[in-house]
Amino acid sequence: MNCEIVSIGTELLMGQIVNSDAQYLSQRLQGLGISVYYHTTVGDNPERMRDAIARALSRSDIVITTGGLGPTQDDLSKEIAAELLGLPMRFDEASWAQIRAYFEKLGRDCPEINRKQAMLAEGAEALPNACGTAPGCYLELGGRTLVQLPGPPREMKDMFERQVAPRLAARMDGCIASRYIRIYGLGESAVAQMCAKWIEGAGEATVAPYCQLGECQLRVTAKAATEPEALGKVEPVVGELLAVLGGAVYAVCPTSEGSMEAAAAQALLSRRLTVATAESCTGGLVAARLISCPGISAALCEAHVTYANEAKIRYCGVDPETLARFGAVSEQTAREMALGLRERSGADIAVSTTGIAGPDGGTAKKPVGLVYIGVASAKGVAVEERRFSGDRERVRSLAALAALNGIRRAAIEA
């Protein structure tokens, strides 16, 4: 079966928000054995919405729309789909009751304008919304399946996982399984060259490389009647790739949502180690990414943004003479930041970042993008010099990624 995702919303076309709905759905549908052939994005214009949905219904087995289910006049995805399918609209009392209950839970009166959200095409099954007001709908007609989901990612994901994925999975006679190999320290071209045998091969499992900011990943995928059978084709290939890539691999994940911070957090938590951070150029980004990981409170004991020299002295014990002689952006300062913070905090591991994120402040000897990352542990302290390119946010993001990798490696080596 093939699927088309129609994303509705002028804000998507204007670039005001990123279309994370389509990315998420494509990944989940692949795991169900459903191929996504088209992504269509259309604004809140009735004529263009009609054309986009009509085209999708004419060429795809499954059409999933996101957005356009709100209570306002420009939220017309259900009405337009019903018109194209020749179906009248009906008022669904159960949906209306759920919408009113949602407002009551918030302690607010339900506006009459929200009655519009309880209108469904005749024959469509309502999909209750546990996270918002807009119910979705599921309709099978004439060999085609139409699924209409709300646009807000939290609402869309909850509705898809609870109510749509089980319906679609029950209709499939096969399963696609994937593993994602996360790689740090090797560029995409190097990975492609090292793994060409598998990427270009025609075995039971396919291997595809993807480049991300500061890292890359390999997706290993196979199809079989059941998930265990598909994984039986995937896992031997993963093992062969790990043997080739060695220490550049920092995680193997069942989805593409793995991250360096998750790997660092897991390394800390599984070994019952603690960490402290002192950040200058990254401005708390390292700590913020760690804090996004559930359970990290057992490992992250303290975090400091030591942007000013006085803060480096106060919280990390950096010698003023070091700052005067070598400067804030130096190997010596990064070393003293990490060592001093580890001693003062009592953490097993301490990490420091200091650098020039730009766009100003660089010199011939210390250009924009120069960053020093210090990691102190019971084994001593190591300082890494990195030279990143790009704008301020890119430099900061790459520096944070390198620091997180330093934490992960220190935890593993401990």
C-alpha cells in the first residue's frame, strides 16, 4: 500500500513553523510497511486544498491530512474531503460532548463556534482527541482510506499512535524494521566510502546514509512477514557495519530519534556517575540538552554559565593569572575550568566549554569558531581544540555536541 501526506496550513508554506508532522508520519508509516510516495503542503485556500486532496485521492491508497480541523472558517479539510467523495456532512453528538468536556476540564465555557469541529462526513469514524478539541476522522471508501488528523504535533501524534496505527497495522501483511546507527567523528563521505559495500549492495537489508548537523547516521532496513523476521535480516548487517565503523558509533537506535545527549545520559546513569558543567560560549546548551533526558536528575548535579571571567574564577577556581596570560579562550582556561569545577562540585565528571561563537570577537590567532572543551574525571583532564565554521548558533550547537560526546566517552572509560 502507498500513502500520501497532505499537510494543510499557510503557516507551513510561509516557513513560520517546521512541518514535523510529515516527518513523523513518514517514519511511522515506514515501520508499518506502508510506502509514502508523496508529501504535499498546501495553504488554507479552499481551491488549492481541493486540488491537493483530489490529486492525493486519485493516486494513493491511503491519504492522511494534517491540519484544517479547527473551528474557524478557513478550517475546511473535512468539508472539502466530504465534497470530493460525494458525502454529506453530519453532526456527531459524541464528538460534541467530548469537545465540551475538554473545555470544562480547563474551567472554560465552550464557544458555540466549536460545534463545527463535531461535523463529520457520512460514514466516517470519529477519532477522539485526548489532547485538544479537534476530533479526527477515519474513512474507508472505494478502496481508498482517508485519515484526517489535527495539525498540532502533540495532538496528531497521540491520535495516530492510539487510533490510527493499530487500524493500519491490522491491514498489512508485512512489516518493515529498521535500526539507526548514530555516528560521530566521521563525515558523510567517509562513512559512505567505508560502508560502500553495504550501501550499494543488493542484500535483504538496505543501508542508507543521512547527514545531520555534526554527525551522520546509517539506516538499516528490511521487510518480512513479521517484525522479528525483519530484524533477523537487519541485525547481522548492523553487526558488520559496527565492526567497520568502530568507536565512531555512539548508539544504535530503533528509531531515528536517538541523540548524543541521550547516549551521554545513558552512559552516566547506567554507571551511576555524576556530571557538572561550566559553559561559556555554549551558554547552558550542554546542560539544557542533558536536562531533556528523563532521569538525568540522578546524574546532573550542577550547571553553570561562566560567561564572564569573574564567573570562571568564582565557580571554577580559574587562576586570574591564567586568564591574564592566555585569555578566556584557551586550552589552559578550559583545563582549569574543568578541573576546578570537578573539585568544587564533587562530580565524577566535569565538562567545560570556552570559545568564540561570533560573529565578532575573532582574531588571526583566535578566529571565530575556535572552541576548547575540557573534560575532567578520575583519570585526569583532557582538553580538545575544535575549529567550527558557520554562524553563531551553528558553532554553539557543534560545540555542545562535542562536549556531550566528551561526557559520554568519559563515562564509558570510567
